[in-house]
Amino acid sequence: MQKQPPFDLDAWLADKRATLATLAPGARAENLGRVERIADGVAQVSGLADVTLNEMVAFAGGATGFVHALDRDLVSVVLLDDDIAVVAGETVTRRRAVVQVPVGEGLLGRVIDPLGRPLDRDEPLAHDGWLPVERAAPAIVERASVSEPLETGVLAIDAVFAIGRGQRELIIGDRATGKTSLALDAIVSQKDSDVICVYVAVGQRSTAIERAIDVVRRYGDPSRCVFVTAAAGTAPGLQWIAPFAGFSIAEYFRDRGRHALIVIDDLTKHAATHRELALLTQEPPGREAYPGDIFYVHARLLERAAKLAPALGGGSLTALPIAETDAGNLSAYIPTNLISITDGQIVMDARLFAANQRPAVDIGLSVSRVGGKAQPRALRDVAGRLRFDYAQFLELEIFARFGALTDTRLAAQIARGTRIRALLAQPRLFALRTVEQIALLTALAQGLLDMVPPEALTSVRMRLVARRAALQGQEMSGDAEKGAIAEHVEAIRQIAAQMAATEGIGDQEAAP
């Protein structure tokens, strides 16, 4: 057996003194809480006297949450993890930070949850920093007027209810009337633009979210999109913060002088989640059992969409929130709130959808409070009377059902209105550029489409697009997007006239 070396007390003391010299002794106060009760994703915690609203907290078991309500003795913490069990008596510690989300170029093309955790693949998420999900909206002096168009590629929107960059336009209608399809058309149309898109799914079925993402990947440019998903099966806390997280992600690009579009699908389900959390935290219910702050929640969210002043880079953030109605009731609590908050609404009609008039936009109830201010001048000139003429046609059509019209002027007006309706019907994911919309509306205004049967207008539209591309190329499209196409308007009219005349002659020759 080897003999142990003698213990060197001096060396041991020297080592310990060196260790103590590197320490900074001092007292540290730790604010610890305790879970008193837990139910339905909301924990009542005591002992956190200095905690702030929306602050993140951590549970001893690994779960996280944020403070949603403050009472005298307890705070209500909404859980953000539904797969980690939280039990009464568990210790809770403060994170001393509010809920944040990663932002940056690395998020483009990725599918994430509202906390920035990737859901599409195991590859780590690259980001440029973090932003709080709750941010103040730009002040009035920091904003500029909305004057640039956001082209959706949908004729019924771009020509009649133009949307500007920095605008908030509500898409509202009954279930299964094409609200999400219209928003996805707008996202797909940005594949050739400089607009970054953020799609936020709140409370949707997982299959519906997968279909929406697949549409953008197949027909759009997913490398310019960020998908934030909080499906119906996720924790209510994640569904509640999802729209706020999506806005923070989009604001990163806006604040750097770029343009962004955010689609929230949908705020009706977000309001239901807010009502659920409010009832669980014992907030007093109001109309339709919603708490009194539901208007403020959505107002402070949508106010973050804006066109920034040139001194701040001139970036913009356009919001297309979606809301669902019951039996077309626009006077319900949440629809009236959102209509009063936003800058206009696109109303989808179930009867038009059933009649195969798609997109099923109700011309009479829809409005854009920006409208022509964000339209290219050439498009505004040819689309000025479109809504008025179509509204007159709809009234005349009702009277025409009671008997034949002997007045030739009224009969011609009804025939023109029928072609307007056929022209506004547009296949899904068939985006029209501004120059193509101008050509079609110019042909309609000059009466060149009057001899074309309404059912043949789809063929005219397809041939017009092909001939415009062949004759004019990309140069005219670029000029159209800049609003400087005055020198090309006459050429566009000639193309429309030739196509309409050819189609009309062909139909007359084919008639028996």
C-alpha cells in the first residue's frame, strides 16, 4: 500500500483564499411565488408582490407563463405550455422580462409558434434580436398618409375597394365564404413585389393551417413569408399572444424602411380566447360575456399598422384582419368593434358565394376609407363609376324579375351590369396586374365587351393577359406598378378592343 502524502495546510489555505478573492459577496433578494390553484391553463399565484403585467414567469417544473391579471393578493398567470404539468404548491420565479418574440431575416420561410419556436423542422431559428410582443403604436407625428397601393391581384378589390400600404382593411363574412382565400390571394400576389408577408393563424384547425401554408408554398414566394401558427389545440395563452407576436415580427421590417403585410386569421377566435381567459381570471363580463377591454385589446393591436413618415424610413405595415359573422349579422359586438377600428371592410356574402360569384364581395356593404387615394391614376380614372353602375344594375335587376323591361336604355344598362358582374368574378389564385385591370375596365367603359356573352368574358380575360404579355412585355407592367402608364393607355385600349371584337364576332358566327 502506497503511503499517502502529508496534508499541506498552507497550500489548501492559499487555494481557498484565491477562490474567495474572486467572489463578490453580497445579499440577493429573490421574489418567489407559490401556485395556490391551477385550472384550465390559468394559475393563481401568491407571493409575487412586485411582478408587472405581461411579465414572464417560470414554474419549478419547467413550464412558463405570463401575468395576465393583477389582484390584491394573487396574480393570474396564463400558461404558455400545455404539455408540462403544473401542480398546486409549485414554486414560481420571475423572469424580469415581458413576453418577447425573435425577429429578423432568418424567420422568412419558417413556420413558428408565437414564442418563436420552430414548427417546420428541427433546424434552429436564426434571428437578429428580440422584440416585445406588446409595443406602442406609432404616434401621429410619426405617420405619413397612405398613398401607395397594395396590389392584391383581385379586380373587385383593386378597382373598387383599393387597399393602401399602411391601411387596416377588415375581411368579414360568414363561415366558408372565401375570407381566407381572399387573404391568401393577396399574399400570393406579393411574390413579385417588395412586400414581406406574415400570416398569423389563431384558433384554426391544423389541417386548415397546413392547406393555407401549402397554397403559399405552391403559388407564392414562401421565402418572403413568415407563418405564425397557434392552432385550436394549443394553449389559450399562445392563441392570445399570436396576433401581437405577428405584429412585432412585421414591425421589424417596417421599422427598417421596408413594406410588410400581416393577415390575422381570425380575430373572432382571438376574441373568444380573450373572453375565456377573462372569465377564468374573474373579470366582470359585459356584452355577450366579453370583458370591457376587448375593444381596447383589438384597437391597440391594429393601431400598430401604419405608414411611417419619410424621416423614419417610410416603411409600412398593412393589416388584413379576418372576422367571422353569424348569419351575416354585422351588428354583433365583435364585428361592430372591428369595423369601427379599421379603415374599411370587405364583406363576403354567403348568397353570392352559393351563386358561384367569387370572390363573393358584397359591393353595397364593403368600403375602403382610403380608396382612390391609394390607386394609380389610370386605374382610378377607368374604375371611377364602376361601383355606382354596378349598384344601379343590382336594383334594376330586382325590378326586372317582375316583368320584361320595354325601355331599351334600361335593358342595355342591365346587359352592361351583367358583364360587370362576370368581370368581377375571378378564379382563385389568378392574379391580375394593374395594367391588365386597366385594359379590362377600359374595354368595359367603351362598350367593347357589350357584344361578348358574359360567360365568354373569362376567355377574353385570359387571351388579353396573354396578348399583353406578348406585345408589351415586362416594361409596361413595371410602369403600371409605378403609376406612370399614361403613354400606354391607348395601346391597352386597342388590345382590349381587338380581343373583345374578335370574341364577339366568333360568338356571332358560331350562333345558329
